[in-house]
Amino acid sequence: MSSMERYISKTVQHIPPSGIRKFFDLVAQREGVISLGVGEPDFVTPWHIREACFYALERGYTMYTSNLGMPELRQEISSYLQRRLGLYYDPATSIMVTVGVSEGVDLALRALLNPGDEVLIPEPSYVSYAPGTELAYGKAVPLRTSARHEFRLTRDELAARITPRSRVLILPFPNNPTGGIMTREDLLELVDIIVDRDLMVISDEIYSELTYGATHASIATLPGMFERTVLLNGFSKAFAMTGWRVGYACGHPDIINAMNKIHQYTMLCAPIMGQVAAIEALRHGEPEMRRMVEDYDHRRRIIVKGLRDIGLDCFEPRGAFYVFPSVQATGLSSEEFAERLLEEEQVAVVPGNAFGASGEGFIRCCYAASLHNIEEALNRIERFVRRHRSGQARAAGAGSR
Ligand code: PLP
């Protein structure tokens, strides 16, 4: 223990560092690396959105906003959700603007949990849910998803993990890191258990606009689920706005009010420049967003085919911008694969176990990268896999003699 560590709260000491960060520190020390690692759009925010922010600054938009966010933005969010999902959230009481979906996850967990309450988290999944749960003094309970079920959450798995302490179910679909989605039928399978066991749902729908050959389904649209769901979404992925830090949370007025109680003492409000840009994104940004989604779809097809041609098992992702191939054929663990691939071929991917134990045996590749980089990365991965497969075959041959 270092000299100051004893002053750090036990809760924080127990939180492991993010497996993604650890890997990016390795990548940052090198040059000439092709990165399929970072989960962020390679597009710059569309010009008209940036321009709206310039004009707003010129007009002196440099102040705090209402804690819940600018009324015009809440109105636009309400109209957007009504036209996309057919859901009506009252902009005055049922919508709040957050500092990215990251803050929405934190606020929802802190508003809903009592100490010791259990949060059911499908795995593999985005890295903030389990630490966010611990920071809210809850207990994270992983739910396994598997390639066999295209990384959907099954009714059996949910039923098997519920206890009298279960309070919240997180639904992270479309999923980071697998690219898996839950259709309306898949979600319907879960509804009666959720209602019977009186669970609340935090539905992280940040990738909901990024689906391919499938329509996004929100659990909030299903019978009995509107009031039980805190719906989270934001601008980072669909509108290529990661740096603007704007997201939103929608739900029952009592829950939004509780989340806002924390928000007003911690964040106060999301940055006004980001909120102005978000208004423009919702008013005029959808055609450009659709073009970006078409582009991701093109790259998705190329990378899935490329990985399969190399001989890696790869289920077809229908959402987000990740593929999650199995690397078990190489005999390497996820971390060995990612570290050696970086070392030997200068390609960065993220080991699947960074997203929970059930991600072991897989790697996450983000295809929000240029086609040129995707193709070059595939060439290098092919060389790498060929080398390691033949090494493994030689070792197996020697062992049998
Ligand atoms: N939720 C998921 C599933 C994510 O993948 C990410 C970022 O990668 C976030 C939330 C955080 O998003 P934001 O930039 O809105 O905080």
C-alpha cells in the first residue's frame, strides 16, 4: 500500500481499473498501430451541428442552463422519441439532459439502489455498469450471454439469477462489445418475469440508431414496461458527438426528479454548447446520421466476411459498430491474442474479458475505422492467425508423439 492509499475509500480501492484503459496505455506507447480498439465514430461531428455551436457562442450562449436541460432540447428529444419509438415523454417532467449516457447510468443507479441491492447485468457488456453499481453501494450480478444465442439475454438466464435482493436489470442493447441486439420478441420473453419480480430496468439505448437489417426495439414500448424503464440515450455515437458530452434520461417523473436531485448537486447541468449542438442534431441531423449508418453497414459486412475467411468464428452483429470474433481456434487467451497481435502486427483490438468473464475467448474489433485501415488490419490478423495456428498444430503434433 502506498503512503496515501489508506486515505482512499474502500469502495473505490476495490474497483478494478478498466481493462480497456490498460490496453490503450499500451497502444499509446507505440507508433504505426492500426487501431480497431477505441469505441468511437471516426467521423467528425457534421458541419451544420458544429456551426450551430459557433453561432450560439457568438450570441453569448455561455451560461448555465436549467438543471434538467434547455426546454427546447427536451422538447426536441420528446418529439424525436415519439417519431422513432412512438413513446410520449413529457418534456417538463419526464426528460432530463445528462452529461453523456455515462452520467445517466450513474444517476439512475444511485437514484434506484439501496445499499446491498442487486443489479442484474448481461455480460459481456460495457465497462461502467458494474463499477457504477459498486459506487452506488449495490452488488453487480453478471448474467451470461453467449455466441450460441447471438449474445441475447435469455429468459432462463434471467430467471436463474434473480434473488429477493434483485432490484434493477440493465438492458444494454444493441450491445457493446458484441453487436448483439434484442428484438421485440426477445424482449417480450422477459416482461412477465420483470413485472412479477418487481424489477426496474435501465435500458442503455445509446446504439439504438445503429442497427443493420433490423429495427431497434425498446423495452419501454412493451405492455407494463413504460413506468418501469429508465431509457437512456445520447448523441455520442449516432451523431458522432462523443466530445460534446450530451445524453438524456427519460422515465417516470418521480424517478427523473430523484436523478435530478443528484445531478443538481454534482453536474449542475450539461454544457450549454453541447445542448445547442444537440438541438441542431435532432432538428436537421437525421439524414447525415443515416448516411453514417449506411457507411458503418458497408464496413461491417467487409470485416465480418474478412474475419470468417481468416477462419475465426464470428456471429453476425446487427447493431452498434463492433464485431466480436472468437479467437479460441488459436489456442490463445483473449489477452494473449490482443497483446501479441499488437506486439507482432501492430493492430490494436480489445480483449473480450475486459467486458466481463464471459467475454473470455473473444476480442472486440471496432469497425468505425477507415476501409483502408480495416482491410490492412485484416491482412495483418490473417498473417498472425496463420502463424499461431500452425504453431499450435506443431505443438499438438509434438505432444502426441
Ligand atoms: N453506454 C455504452 C453502451 C457505451 O458503449 C458508451 C461509450 O462507449 C457509453 C454508454 C458512454 O456514452 P457517452 O459518451 O454518452 O457518455
